[in-house]
Amino acid sequence: MKIHELKPAKGSRPARKRKGRGMGSGSGKTSGRGHKGRGARSGARKKFGFEGGQMPLARRMPKVGFAVSCKKTEFHIVNLEKLNIFKEETHITPSLLREKGLIRNTSRAVKILGKGQIQKKIKISAHAFSKVAKSAIEKLGGSIEIIK
């Protein structure tokens, strides 16, 4: 026996149905496509989710919530206690925060929050400040600058 002589066992594989080969074949005339209509035409396909004219499931289900039309600003968060690593009178910018590893990158906006205590007078530039952080920095004589 050679590899090209191998065949499946008799009766294990059904014969291919030859459509459109006359009435005697059992699938002549309309070739299993029925009479007229969309399915009988060439290239006929129903769109995804089509349920035969019945209201589709996606349209029967109730709709909940809404889509937000504008994107929310995502901030890198830096707390006051983290700013104690800088020396007195340092001008802190997002690029300096990046160098020290306090934020991952400078593509996002930076927001300073008021968690912890700050012991040094600093000048800081950031995109946003919480009320607590703002008052704590200014109380020690430091200054803030909001980046647009």
C-alpha cells in the first residue's frame, strides 16, 4: 500500500451534493435555493443580526445610560508629601517630576493633591491643584503656576 492509495472507509464520507444537474439529481431547477427572493439571487447574504424581519434583539433590548461626548482630562497625581524630596526654592515642573520618577510621562496633565505635609518653600508648575494643596504651598511662602 502506498500513500496515494489511501482512502477513507466505505460510507464514512457522504458524497458531495451536485446541485443544478437536472430533476433526476434531486436538487435541479432551483438548486436548493427556493423560489425567487433575495436568497435565490447571486451574492445573497443577510446582514449580521438579521432575524427574518422580526425586530432584532439589539433593538428589542432597553437602552441604558448615555455616551460622554467629551473626553475627561486624565491627570498624573502627585501628593504634597512626595514633594519633600526637592530642595528649598526649587522650581518644580512636570519634566522635573518625570526625572525624579514621581510621574510616568509628561503626556498627561499633572495635578497636585494635598495629602501629607510639605516642609519646604517651593515654586511649582502644574496643570491643576486641589484647594488644600494650593493653600499649604502658599502658607509656607511658596508659589504655584497653572499650566494651560
